[in-house]
Amino acid sequence: CVYETSTEAAPTPKRVAGVASVAIHGLLTVPRTATVLGTSGYAVWLAVEDSVVVVSTRDATRLPNGIEITIRAGDDPFQQVHHGASVEIGFGRIMLEGLSVSIGRWWDPRPILPNLTPARLGEAIVDLPATVPDVQSTGLRQALEAFSPNRLMAAARPLIGKGSGLTPEGDDYLAGAIAGVRVLSQALGHEAATLMLDRAANPLAQLADARTTSFSAALIQYALRGQVAAPAGSLLRALAGRGDVAPAHRVLSRVGHSSGPALAAGIVLGAQTLIHTEVTP
């Protein structure tokens, strides 16, 4: 009797190009193993050490911790990827089940703004909403206006994890406000606001890790560095005169069910706190 061993080779993964955020450059260049946290038609979420990396289709929102591939969701590129699977990453490549992603280009999720005056910023945010339903803004506004890391921590505590989904609404609102202050304060020369976020960064990141989803906690950490999703970056640039404010605000507000509106309102709140306080010479 002759026993034959199957020589059938495993299917060759489909090769696709990707555009990645420079914020995750270090996670993608050194070989390591990641774990699939979840999947959808638009994206795959990966746990990479103590952070989260997202591989998404070209018609999804470009994220500060993401890689955008050249395939649309309608082509179902992630159909073979399963929760809990191991994924090999390194040298600018991600080996998903059935899909090999090679990073061909990089983008910077932190908007670079020109010098800005409080008066010009005030004109840009006129009539833009700075609140969202069911999310209390008073404590956060007062903490940001006082440049107080301790008060910011106290205001963040009831916001982080408030709401449902991968990114609860309270998280998005807080992330928008933090990113708005971080990016706009530099354009305004507002040193007190920048120092406040520097001092609060580590405690806030730890609080987010303990109180919300790993994906949302990662986005809050990126926001603390001024790194945001592409539509949020477009709004911040528009507020500084690089683009039209109304269309940019509209595009961001259409992202997700509650994420976009909460991010946009948070950015506007952050801007308001900067122009209502004295700018450091």
C-alpha cells in the first residue's frame, strides 16, 4: 500500500498596496506578531503590542493608526480574516489571511498649520456646534480654560467610555477637544495649553486604557499628540485658513453614527477655550 502526501500548496495571498500613517511607522518596520481583535467589511483591527493598528479599505475613514489599502469594501477583502488569528507584521508588510499588504506610501495624521490669531480662529468657528446630545461639556470646557491637568483628568473621567460601540461618543468628544487644543495651540503660540496637555498625557492615556475599548483608548492617545483621522485633520486645517470650513465640518460630521459629530464638536470646543483665554506671548 502506498501512502501519498498531498502536495497541494496553500492559496497565494492577494497582494495589495497600502498607505500608512507615520504614527505607526515603528510598529510596521520591525518584525512582530499581531492578533486580530475584530473585523468588518471595512476594516480589520489588530492588537500590536500595547497599541491597535487598523487595516481598512479605501472607502473607509483614514485613521491616525491605520493602513488604507487600494481595495473597496464591496470587494470583501477581509473575508478570510478571523477574530483571534495571528498576523505577521514587519518590514512594511502585513500578512493577513488571504491578503498581503505592502506599504507603498505614508501620510502624516498631524495637521501642520500656519500661524493663527485668536480673532481669525473665532471667525472660523462662528455658528459651529461645540456640544453633542447626552455628553456634558461644562467640566471639560472649564478644565481647558483653566489649563489645569488635574481638572482635565476630573472632567475626562465621566466622559471616557460614555456611550456604546468601538469608540464611545464621550471618547470621541474628548479626543476632538484634546486634538483641537494640541494642534491649534501651537498655531496660536499658546504655551500654557500645550504644557497642560504634556502634563496630562500619561495619566489620561492610563485612564483611557482602564475605562474604554482598546481601539478608542489608542485614538485618545493619538489625539494627545495631535494625530487625528483625515477628516478631522481637514477641519483643523480649514479653521486655520487652509480650506473651506463648512464643507470640512460637514464631511467630518458624516463619519460614523456619532463619532464624526462628536469629534467635530470637540474640536470646536477646544478652539473656543483657546480664544476665550489669554494667549502667552
